[in-house]
Amino acid sequence: MIDINKRLDTLLSFLPGEKVHKFFAPGRVNLIGEHLDYNGGLVMPAPLSMGTHLLIRKRSDNETNFFTDDYTGDDSWVRYPKSVLDQIGEIPGGFDAFFSGDLPQGAGLSSSASIEVVTAKALRDLFSLNLSDVEIAKLCQRAENIGVGVACGIMDQFASSVGIPNHALVLNCKDLSFEQVPIESDQYIFVIANTNFPRKLAGSEFNLRREQCEKALEFFSEKYLVDVLDLEKITDPILLKRARHVVSENERVKKGAIALKAKDFKTFGQLMNESHKSLKNDYEVTNEALDTLVSLAQKESYVLGARMTGAGFGGCTVNLIEKEKLMDFCEAIGSAYLKKTNIEAAFYTFDKVL
């Protein structure tokens, strides 16, 4: 885990100037409701303790500098804070910003949204900008859409900006209404399993899936796929599958929110299993690594549910298991996954790396 205080001396050694301020924005894991944010549906992300730390200070001139001790040899990460800066517009002064994160890159846990949100919140506070947390989420989504070129919905940025620890954020992506639902349990725990098969969202079929959903909407007068009642009007079989996932997944989130409020974790686990099946067969965004991890988990009697999380094409799964079996799960699934794929999985709970 990152000890951000140890980074302070590094920053001070080459950034003379005013007082340094510290900021943090979390990554997120989506419990259920995949590929629904850009379709106007319901999503259920939860913030992690892992994320992006930022040390920032004003300069006496108008120069802007971005530094990091991560992303070795690759400066593509700079697109994210620069895009946020572009969306904010003119800043009354320069600044030095030093980023350090502990989210695994390419895992689908929203490291990009975390970078965007921590940048926006730091600039808001540093320069007294009139931006609410919700407005920051919107601004950061625009930054990724326009500046980075990923046609993402608002879920990741909203979860990072508005989410609170130990709660699922049940977000309606049509009107941005939301509620925070507690997810802590004495008996059950959510565990993230990283395939360590990284995905690059901008280079994946993510944008294609969004285009397919927009084409499916051409058969109807509704603005969003989640509002469609008669899917059989869609004559293209591929578009029909994409729409079927969206509509059925939205219903699963509704049922999942009810289950969590009632602390009915078994029902929630069943919905997770159904979600993965839909993502695999109808939306076609899983891969062999994801399917292997999910299949191995679902075979264990103490696992209530397992599904891919995030955009897919690699990254992570999220698993709902009996808390007392946590280490058994990591050892059994990790060993079986290594044997099948020759890749070592990594495991995290919401607050620590296992």
C-alpha cells in the first residue's frame, strides 16, 4: 500500500514553493449493473480504499507541472489530468501536482476516473472553484469522453467523487439520483479477483458496444434502452443480444438493491451469477481469463455469487463469499487459476490487498 507521507520529501526536493496539500480519490468496483451507465440504467458501484493520492501546491507563475512515481516509462496517464484541466478552463495561476496510486493498472477498477476526480477536487479546493461533487463527476466524464476518447458513461467518475466507504452507490444514470446502501456484513464479504490479464479500454470494443446500443435504439422512440419493452422489434440478432443484456441487467440491479437493503445476500449472489452469464453470452465482453475465474469461484459452496466487473475484456471479477472462508477462497481459486492459465491472480477486499 502507498504511504503518501513518504512521497512528500520526494516532492519537496524538486518543487520549491508554497505549502503542499494532499488529496485522494478512490477507485471503484461495480457490484452489479455493467454497461448500463451510458444506456441510462441503474448501476451499483462501491468505492475502494485504493485509489490515487495527489500532492499539489500553487506556483508563483502560471506554469503547470504533472509528476508521478508510477506508470514507469509511459506518460499516457498525463492525458487524464490534462483533460480535466481543459474541461475546467482557465485556472488563476500555476501549480505542481505529484500523483501516486495503489490501484492495479489495467484491472478495471477505475484508475483513470480516480486520477480525473482527484485532479478536479484538488483544483477546486486550491483555486476556490465553485464545483459540487456531482458537477465534478460530470466534468471528469466529459474529460474522458472528449480528451481521452473513451465513450464511457458517468458511473466511474460518480462513484469516485460521490461514493462513501462501506456503501454501494445505487445510481440512476438518467437523472443522477442516487442512494447509499450499506454493504457491511458479519457473515459475508465481497472479494475482488484480478485476472492479471490487463485490458486497455480505449483500444477495446468498448466504443463498439456503445455504438451497437445506439443502433438498437433506432428501432424505438425511447431515449434509453432500459425503457424498451418489446425487444423483439430488433431484427438484427447481434443488436438484440446487446439490448437484451441491458434490459435484463437493469432489472437485476433493481432486485439487487432490494436484496441488499434486506441483507438478503444469497439473492444478491444469484443475481451476480446471472449478470455474468448475460455479459458473457449477450454482451460478449468477457474473455477466457474472466470466465475461468468466475467458473472456479461459482463451483465453491461458500461462494454466493461471482461475476466480471468493469468494462470487461480482462481485468477483475467480484465475488460474494462467506467471510470466514476468505483465505480459503484466495488459496483455492488462486491455485486452480494458476494451473489453468499459468497466470497468478491477485485478490483484494475493499480495504486491503490480500
